[in-house]
Amino acid sequence: MVPFAGYDMPVQYSGIIDEHHAVRSHAGLFDVSHMGEVMVSGDSAFAFVQNLVSNDISTLYDGKALYTVMCKPDGGVVDDLLVYRISENDYLLVINASNIEGDIAWMRKNNAAGANLHDISDDIGLLALQGPSAFDILKSATGYDASDLKYYHFDAISDDSFLALGNVIVSRTGYTGEPGVEIYCNASDLPAVWDALMSVAEEYELKPVGLGARDTLRLESGFCLYGNELTTDTNPLEAGLGWITKLGKEHFVGKERLAEIKQSVPSRKLVGFVVDERGIPRSGYEILDKDDTVIGEVTSGTQSPVLGKGIGMGYVANKEQYTLEGSVLKIAAGRRMISATVKKAPFHK
């Protein structure tokens, strides 16, 4: 157990590699109740959220969610988040635990629309059930069948049909690159949901998973982590998140600067890579070209349990010889230089 964002969080249960392989082969259960949740409601809820985030929430309908970022006027990322449309005037925003206080202050600062904002982080528990067996486990343990739930869709359940609990959201989302669901419920109900799912653990080879494997799983899948790939000093275009940056929207915070960056082309670009020899890239290591010129920096790195090799992501100068798949880079790993090849995520597929 370690302190993390004001919580005591498990790094591992049976071991990071064991838990990682469990998620890839069968299923894993994560308690991620440290994540923050903000309810936005009222007649101006849509206008507020649409102005706040880079993605276009006009594409949402009841039961649909999307991934997006909040940006500063200079394009820097305040946080990445999920937006759930509960109803026409009600949206649930799910934010990173370490950013809760700052995010809510940012929301209030940019609430000219006058939406009602409610921080419900302490009231909500969140479990992630991830892996190829996730839907079978969910049905066996709770009776709820989510197999027909589309990606980035959710069911808001209020009729006591989920373990006789009210106020439950089952969402087809996750942070592992595997099929699965995330389950939101009242914090006081979370132990009952955990126990129900773990009651069939032996039958389905389900294992509890900690922060360590959560990070190796997301990195193998090429997912950004706030504080590493995303910060107030990075923008979504250089991070490869142009697909959630809808510059055709009438307005959102940071749009003007991001439009300028897109027109002039970002000066750097986030790439993924696989190490070609023994060695593990770490955050902060320099990335060099064949002539030993520093061209960037590693943002995340680890040993891939599936590949048995070092993998990572980092920002490099936005030139084809550094960013095209197959390009060879060097990583300054302490006193050693290790060779790495640019590869598109997911690395393990």
C-alpha cells in the first residue's frame, strides 16, 4: 500500500506481472474509487461542458460517453476526462484523482454559463472489471448482462436490478486495452459489489489488481497518463489527440491557440517505441538520434510483461525520421545507450 492523491492505494496484490497477465488472459478487478466525479446539471449544463472540453459533446445522447481534455487558453492540458450524458441537462465528468481540487477550481472559473456543479467524488465508488472474461464474470456475479453494451456506452440503473442497489452506472470503458466495464455506485455499496464479483473469482481466474499493473497495462496499450504524457505544458495535438480536438466547434477554451498550432504544425510529437536490447526506458531519460543529438525525452517507460521487452512513450522533434514507424532512436539509460524502434500502440497486439 502506498499514499496516492490522499488515498492509501494498493500497488500490488499477487504481483504486478501476475496481475498483468491475469487481465490479458482472464480478468482483473481494480478499485479506482480515488477518481473524481463532478455532476453538472441545469439548463446551461450543455453550454458549460461544450465550452470546457475539446471534444464535441453535441454528439452525445443519453447513455453515451466520450473521452476528452480540458485546455488552458494556451492549449496546455488541464486534465483528461470522461464525459457521460445522463440526460439532456445532466452530465457526469470523471477526472483524475490528483487533479480534483484544481479541476473543480478551473471549472468554476470557466462557468460563465452558470451551470450547477457538484463535487460528488467522496460519495461515489468506482470499480473496473477488465479482461476477456469480464462480461461472463459480471453476469455470473450480479445477473447483469452487459455483453451488448457498445464501447463508450453505459447503463444508468436505478431500479434495484443490480444487486438490489440503486444509483449504479455500468460503463463499457476502461484503461487496459481489454474488454470490460467500469462500475460506479454509492461509496457505501462498493464492498458489496467487490465481494459479489470476487465470489466467482476462482471459477473465472479473476484477480484483484493494483496500481502497478494498471500502469503497465495502460502503457502496453499506448494510453496517455496525466502528469506524464499530458500536462499543462503539452497540448492535445502534439500528444496525438487530434481526434478529440474538434476545432470545428464554435468555441472551447484553448481553441484559438490550438488552431494556430495545427496550422503551423506542432514542433514535437508523442511516439511509442519498443527497446531492441536489454534495458528499461524511464521517465525523464533523453531520446537521441543516430548522431547522438538530443531530440526529446521519455515520458513513460516500463518492461512489457507480454513482450518481455522495454517499451515506452516520449516526445521527439516532429520530423519524419524520428516519428515514422520503424524509425530507430537511442535512449540514454544512465551510462548506457539503448536502441529503440518507433512503433504504434498497442505494443502487445
